[in-house]
Amino acid sequence: MNFNYLFIILGMASLVNMAHAAPIYHSVLKWFNIDFKPFTCVMCSTFWYTLGLTAIPYGIDSIFIASIAAITAELIDIQIHKL
């Protein structure tokens, strides 16, 4: 694994955590009446957003990238909510 993968994993995990912390994200979900798992869960949404954005450039490696990014995002979310 090179540093490019590491930056993608940390970047996507941080980006989705910031999106979930923003009130506008929840307003958009409420506006479109979206209240189900892939959009309301940090780990689920990180996995699917990362998989969608990395599937073409990285191929089969995108599954690994998305999995690690999802776990990292959940760990970041747990640490944020401890504060």
C-alpha cells in the first residue's frame, strides 16, 4: 500500500465525518425524506461514497479502500462524540 491509498482513506473518512456533523446534511436528508441506513450511518455512508468515488480509478482495490475508510470514519466519529 502506498501513501496515495492512505491519503484517500483518511481523506474520505474525515470528509464524510465533517458532512455528518454539518447541519445542512441532515436538513437535506430531512427535505428529501431520506431516513434509512446508508445515509444516516457514518460507517455505511463512508463505505458507499468511497466505493463510488474510487471504483473506476482503483478497480478491485476500491473495496479495500472503502472498507478501511469506513472503519476509520467510525473510529473518528466515536472519538469526536467522546468530547
